[in-house]
Amino acid sequence: MKICRVLPRCMLACVCLLSCCAWAQVITQFSVGITGATGGITAGPDGNLWFTEQNGDRIGRITPLGVVTEFGAGITAGAAPLGITAGPDGNLWFTEFHGDRIGRITPTGVITEFSTGITAGSQPYGITAGPDGNLWFTESTGNRIGQITPGGVVVEFSAGITAGANPLGITAGPDGNLWFTEYNGDRIGRITTSTRAVEFYNASLDHYFFTWMADEIAKLDAGTQIKGWARTGYSFKIYALQQPKSVPVCRYYIPPALGDSHFFGRDVAECNATGRKFPGLVLEAWDFMQMFLPVAGTCPADTTPVYRVFSNRADANHRYMTDRALRDQMVAKGWLAEGDGPDLVAMCAPQ
């Protein structure tokens, strides 16, 4: 098999008395040192190109001058490495189509395979670096999208993908989402990793509310179906999908008799306790969003504290924010701070 290089070459021509530069492609093929059928290719962090050899169970490296080095130690026989991408950790990451694994290779050629969390028979295909600092890959026959952290922790997602769609290619989009192809579904899929929760305020109720859902934001902005709400200009990031060590945040609707508001429970324990204590509340979503829990009031690395205050009125309302000064202003107005640790942190949001 060969690796090809395409170079542009300018050729001067004169058309209609106008001097122009017509571009042609100069193709050079490289085969010396390649012993298997080549698959995916990507630019590496070391200034070289890295490619997979699907039937050779190897990863290849080729310099811009065409010098090839192959690496096979650490790849399971018959794994069929296919897609490959540069990772956020300075390594290369690749899929193993028949091995049902994700592989990692350092620029020096040290290979590690990861299989825990990947459903058997899924046949991982495409892979890309995501905007959240993780790697994302397709599972072609598994009909899922997978996420793997640089530490090798895997989470699989299938909700929203049509049965038998056969997801293949995947890439990070300019909108902060992941986009993928569905070979049998004749569709393009989009998967949201993180987004922003937008806050609204109703002056007549003196209530705050936030949501990340586009249809709810549109209705609140329009003010026709849901009236009286305006943006405060405040927002914070949330995860729409499960992350390693994240917890689901539930959303309860508080009926008019109890406040005509919403409450967001920060984990399974709080959500269950809330439902038992207030059986009249309506559970709208068990996993409205994904966040992280503080430990004794301290948030994990790469997250920011989220503060919660309670109106302490009969028409119960809560407000959520990442700005401690704003939290203190609300407390000065009589709202009660809720959370853990000396700083009373309720939950932790992605930075």
C-alpha cells in the first residue's frame, strides 16, 4: 500500500489578456516501509503524519519527506486499526474495528489499548478529538457514539440514534458539538457535549429560572406562550450528556399552590429525598443535565462552583449562579445560601 502527498504547483497562463495562476496538483506516492493496507491518517503533534494499517495491525508514522516507521507492539492480533486522530494529550488515538478497543500511541511509539466500557461487537470506526478534552468515536454496528477520556474511561451513548443507522465518520464542529454520519440511516447526527444554561427572570413573580433547552429558550424569548420572562444576561456551562464522575441533575416543577417554580436536585440522593418530602412536586426530568459534586465544598479540577440560594418565601424559588459576589448580593436581600463546605457550594459546572 502507499501513502500519497499532494502539492500545489502554480502554472502561469494568459486567458483573455488576464494573467492568472492556475493550480495543479503534484502527487507523490510513498510505499517504502509500508507493509499493510492503510486506513485513516492524521497530522501528529510531532510534525509527522500518522496512519493506520488495517490488515497489518500496525500504526505507521511518515515524515513530510516520506520516511516511514511502523509500530505494532501492543496491538492485539486481528484488531484492524482504522480511524486515527491527534488527541488533546499529545498522543495519537485510534479505533480497532475488529478488536472493539480504542488504542493510544505516544509519539515515541508506545501503544496502550482500552476495552473496558466498549460493548463487544460494536466495531469502533471513526474517532476525533472533542471540544470537551475527550476523544469521541463511532460504533458502527453497535449503533452508538462513544466517549473516552485521556485516562481511558469510556461512556457510550445511543439515545436518539435510529436503529441500524451505522454511524461511521465523526468530527468536531464549529458550534462546539460533535457531528457524525449515519451510513444506513441516510442522516447526519449531532451530539451535544456541553452547552450553556441561560437564566431568565420574571419581575411580577420575582422568580428566577434557567434552561439549556433550545425550544424552551425560544418560547421564553418570544413571550407568547410563556409570558413575563426576560433574560438576565447570566449563564453558565452545563453538560447535556453524562461525563466520567458526573451526576444527573433532576428538574422538578413546583405547582402554583407551592410556588409555581422549578427546583434542580443536584444528585440522585437529593432528587429522591425531594420527591419523598414533597410528593406534590412534578418530576419533569430525572437527568435534565449533568454536573459534578463538590467534596466538602471543593470542586474537582477544571470545574467551577455553582451556588444555590433559596427565596425563603411561601412561593418557593431558587436561583443558581457561578458568581459568588452575586450569591452574596442575593443573601443580603434575604435569600438563603445552600450547599456544602465553608463556601456553601451546591454543585460544580464545567469551565
